[in-house]
Amino acid sequence: MSDTYTPPDDPLDVLHHDHELLILNKPSGLLSVPGKGEHLSDCLLSRVQAAFPDALLVHRLDRDTSGVMAFAMTPHAQRHLGLQFEKRQVKKTYVARVWGEIAEKSGTVDLPLIVDWPNRPLQMVDHETGKPAVTDWRVQRYEDGTTRVRLFPQTGRSHQLRVHMREIGHPILGDPFYATGPARDFSRLMLHAQNLRLRHPDGGRGMSFSARVPF
């Protein structure tokens, strides 16, 4: 990732919209929320609020991660969805391409994470003071010496999937922070939030939203 921020100018990709809920497919390379400084003001939140002035932030995706992201359309929905995320009731499925061929078919990474203060925003494993972080993974298929995996985070730590994959020796392709050498040489971070399952804030009905994997 270079220091210059040149977000894509794709139009909003709305997957669902009703009186309480707005679901979008975020492109890779676009911040979820504004960064520090005017040059980092363009983000999905500001673009959404230009089209949907009542939309409120519920969660975020890393700048280089694409995929399903939920916004609330009322303060009630924001509280309702926020609690679902807090209580880990929202089920998230990601797809990633990682370096190398993972020998096992599935597994779980359970490694606590903490911010690497001298190297922010990087995160690192810390068994003393790190916060619990758990990721289940399952191999989909092998592609030219890489592996396509589905990732099921049980916790929502910053950079969790990226650090966990690196820690088991299979960094996500195109990761500017955690991949090295040829694993970095890809046009984008190969991580996509494919599916989000949550309860609708009006009535609690279970709903599932998916966005096609772009790589």
C-alpha cells in the first residue's frame, strides 16, 4: 500500500435497503470511515450519507477488504445491530486467497491480539495482554500454489484474519502489512467479506446478505 490514497470511484453497490437497514458491497481500497486528515476524508460512510442522509455506522471493514457492510437507518437500528455485533450474534463469512497450500482441510486459529504500538496500525500476537481472537477456517480449493479459504471469525479484532493467516504461515495474498516477497505482489488484498447473517432490527427476523467474490 502506498502512502497516496486513491480510492475507487465505483458507484454505491446497494444489496438491500429498507426502513431500518442498508447493506452495501464495499469496494477494496476505500476506507469505511474517514481517516486523519482532509486527504483521507473520502470513505464509504460519507458516500453513503450523501445518498442516504439518515444512514448510521454499525461496524467497519479494513480499507483493502471488500464485501458486505451493514449500516443502520435509525438510531434504534444502530443500537440493535451494535448489540448483535457486541454479543457476537452476527455471523460473518470471508473468502481469502492465501500463500502456499494449507495441508489440513480445516482448523481454528486461537491467538490473542494487541496493537503493535510502535508500528500502528499493525497488530501482533500477545499471550500476556492480547485480547482473545479466534478464527475458524476451511479450505475451498488450491490454485497455483495458493489456497482459497473460507474464514469464520468468532471475534472481531482489528486485522484478525490477516494476522491469524500470517501466523499459520499462509499470509493473505496482496497484504501490504503482513505478507512479504511474492505473496505481496498482487493487485489487491485478496480478502472479501462474502456473507453477513444478522437479525433485522424490526422484529428480529434472521437475514443473510452475500456479495460475489471479485477475485
